[in-house]
Amino acid sequence: MTRTVTREWVIRRRLATQRLSSAPLPQAADAVRLLTCVQSQDAPLAAHSLAMRSRNISYAGVLAEQSAGGWVRTHILRPTWHHVAPEDLRWIQALTGAKVESSMPARHRQLGLTPEIIDRGIELLRELLADGQALTRRELGPRFAAAGLPGPGETMAHQLMCAEVRAVICSGPPRGTEHTYAVVDEIIPPARSDTWPREQSLVELTHRFYAGHGPASERDLQRWSGLTLTEIRSATAELTTTASLQTTHPMESVECQGETLWHDPTVTARASRKHTAYLLSTFDEAALTYPTTGFPRRNSDVDRTRLISEAAGGIVVVDGRDLGTFKRKTETKRVTVTVRPEADITSAEREGIAEAAEFLAAFHELPLNLVIA
């Protein structure tokens, strides 16, 4: 029988499962593998999200791991940037890429992008990035224009995105903090998972989501993956049959606020770190994944319509509650973190926020200028 739990219990378990409150993982790459795909359009704060979950706690260290092949950054799952382990890229793109691309034709028509132009662009990318070349978008633009293809701007961005979701290109080694592109087949060795049948990939992605993000609902998985509810319910049922329970995919469910939430009970979920305050990017996996059972807001009347579209900021979480927002500005000699509580905060909450801000400044290896507005 499924037991009923409180939202507070769910949030405590998620924080531990995602290694925010439990023992940090050895490497940032381990955090990417735990979460499977880590949303990363705000690249510096995405790296900070990995640092909070691992023992690699500097931006330079996280970039070094990425440069060494710990993960790649590409458009996957939904039409936005994510970090993903190299060995996971092809099978996830095979499972979800066609759905992502099917959402683009209307915009492509507005941009004058025909299937023929997209195919020509993909072939040009194979040529330009051959033999291990890694080029930035700024470097690719003039080459596209010289070949008679749409150059710099949104049109070329969509051509690059199509090449990514088809697993033709992904990120190459970062050039400082600048993003580069490389050919997937030149930098990622073949893996057994590349040839998985669709049904196996579907069950694997479903389990990986519940294991890394649980307790979570089927609708949370739908938002995260872009898969249909029919596919997700089929995979969840497969994971919870008697046969599956004898495998490495034990699943448990709980009820919270009328929703069934799934998790893998074998995943570490014991809090072991004292700090209870977090500065979470708007796009952090713990902040964005759960529309209905996420962090309760202390003041839900404040309008945050613009927050989702803004970079370099996110939410302030203390003791499992969303207390307000923050913005981060990196300068030559310091990091300014501006916190805007949406209700009165206690001195203990203020201390926790200061500790979280100190971690963010240390991540950038710069002194902190904390402003609580």
C-alpha cells in the first residue's frame, strides 16, 4: 500500500537524493550522471550547481573536468542546453531528439529554413569540424555565410540545434569559458547503449529520472523529458512489475498532495551536511523540475514572471522553503550577490544565506560582496 507523506518529507529526500544535503559526490561528472541531463543555458550557474553536489568546488575545476571529457553540453531532451555524460548522448537523442525537432518546423518556416538547407548545414559542419576541429559559433558564422548558408544569428542557431538533436555535433572542449562545437563521432566512442531498442531506452530514462530526481511524479518526468504521458506510464508500469522488482530497478511510490511520486529507495538519501541554505539557479534541477510539489514559497503573492527568462540568478532556499530571489554579478575583483527576500527573514536564515553566498564566491575564487536588499 502506498503511504502518504508530507511535502516537507518529499523535499528533504530530494535534497539528499540530489546530493545537496547528503555527502557530496567525488566529481562534478558524477553529479551529471546522477541527474542524467542537467539544464545548463546559464553555464556559470550550471557549473555552480554541479559544484554544490560534488567535491569539485571551483569554476575552474568544473571546466577542467568538462574539458577532460567528463560530460558534454548540448541541446537534448527539450530545445535548451543540458550537460550530459558522453556515453548517454546517443541513446537519449535517439529516444527524444525526433520529438524535439518536430516542435521546430513552424519557426523554421518563419526563418526560411528548409529541410534542404538544414541538411546542407549539417554536411558543412561535418567538414568544418573534421579531424578533431573545435570551433565556436562566432567562428562558424562566416564559414556558413561563405558557403551560401544562413550565417550568424537565430537561423544558424537553429541549424546547429538540429545537428545537435540528431547527435551529429555537441560541445567540444571549452575555450576558457567560451562554448565550442565538435563532431560527436570524433570525440565520443561507441557505446553498447547506442543500439538499445526504444523500449529499453524508455525504461532506462524513466528509472534514471526517478533515481536522480525522485520522489517525482509522471508529470514531472513529462516536463523534464518531453516524452508523452502514455510512454511514461508504460515505462513506470514496466519498472514496477514483479519481474522488474527482482532486477536493479527497485521502485517505491508515495502519495503527496494527491499525487503519486516515485523514487529509487537504493539511492543515498540521508542528509549529512549542516548547511540548510542554497542559492539555486532558476534552472537548477532541484528548482525547476517540480511545478506542483517544489519548494513552498514564503510569499507566493510576489510576481516572478520575469525570473524564468533572466540569467545569473535564481531562488533562495532555506530549510526547504523558497524565501526569495538572488542575482549574481562577477567582477574583476569580487562577486556581488544581491538577495531579495520576499518576506521578513530571521538572523539564523540570514546567516545561512551568507554561508551559501560565500560558497558561490569561493566557487568563482573571488571575495564576496553580499547585499540583502
